[in-house]
Amino acid sequence: MVVVPHGPRGDTDGRGEFSDPHAPSRDVDVAAGSSEPGRGNGTRRAELIEGELVLTPLPDGSHAHCLGLIASQMHSHSRTAVDFSGNKGLKLSGAAACPQDHVIPDGTLAPAEPRLYRGADPWMPCEGVALVVEVTWTRPEIDRETKPRCYARGGIPLYLLVDREASSITLFSTPEGDDHREQRTLPLGEPLPLPAPFAFDLDTADFL
């Protein structure tokens, strides 16, 4: 992962998107919601997080395995029918003195009605999102420390973090300001109870 600090000119444009005059434009086109192959480093995902442009390489197969297990259980066990989107661009409230956050969760879940993703822009508002998922990869501290603040400021009710390095899973809930009033961490292998609208125990045995 490459983290490029934003200079004073990095800001949102009139459309609510962001621009960075120092970003490697041939590698990523963040405002358009797309990425191009980097210079010998493969395709990278670009996010604007608390004023920093964060470039992340494509994840490995174990990362995709964990996401697939979560998506499968959500579709088969959730009490409320849900839609799952991988790598959906979300626009969130920025930290103080920072432009609006543009974050791409590994997984974004919303109730199937009212079909939140249909017709949505590449970077969409987070209203209506019920839960976001991150699986740690090259910079786990961003998923552990920075993204909880981002998702709390956005008012997303639930943030699920699969921490592969710590062999644990954490559910952050009840966002307030840039923090969560509640969080529960369990070792991978133990079932994690999920509240409404999902209302089932997430089986994490195969995450190991």
C-alpha cells in the first residue's frame, strides 16, 4: 500500500469528487472510480482517507476467500434480504480540515430494498448502507484505526473487521462522532452474533 499525503491543493471539486495534483494519474483515476495498471506494481485501488491518498494493491486469494464466506452467509442466513457489493466507492464526512473521505470497503451490504446500488454513481453517499466489511491486507493499521473513524463519521451502523494477522474478528457498532460506542472482538473460529437487520451468528471457522 502506498500512502500519498495530500497537499494544500488536494480537495473536492464541484461535483463532490476529489482531486490530487500529486497523484500518479496514469496509475489511478479516482474521481472516475476506476484504476489502471500501475507502473510494474499491478492494479491498485485508490481511496482518500482523512486527507491522504491511499493506493492498495489487489488482495490475495485468502482475502477473497474470507469475503466470499461472508457474502455467502449474508445471502443465505440474513433475516433481511441483503445486497452485497464488493469495492463500492462511498463518500463519507471528512475529518476536521480534510476533504470528504472517499473510501472503498472490501464489502458493502444494504437491504435488498430499495435497491441501493441500482443506478448509483461510482462514488455514492453512504446513506442506506447497513454494514461495511474490511479484511486486513497490506496496511492493517488503517483498517483497525483509521477506517473505524471514517465509518463512524459516516453513520454506517455496523463495521465488520476480519483481522487476519491477529486471527480475530471485530464488530464495531453504535457510531457516535468519529468513534463507536460498542465493539466486540472474538478469535477466528468462534461464531459472531450479528444484530438486525442480519440477526444470525456469523460462522468464522473457515476463515482460519
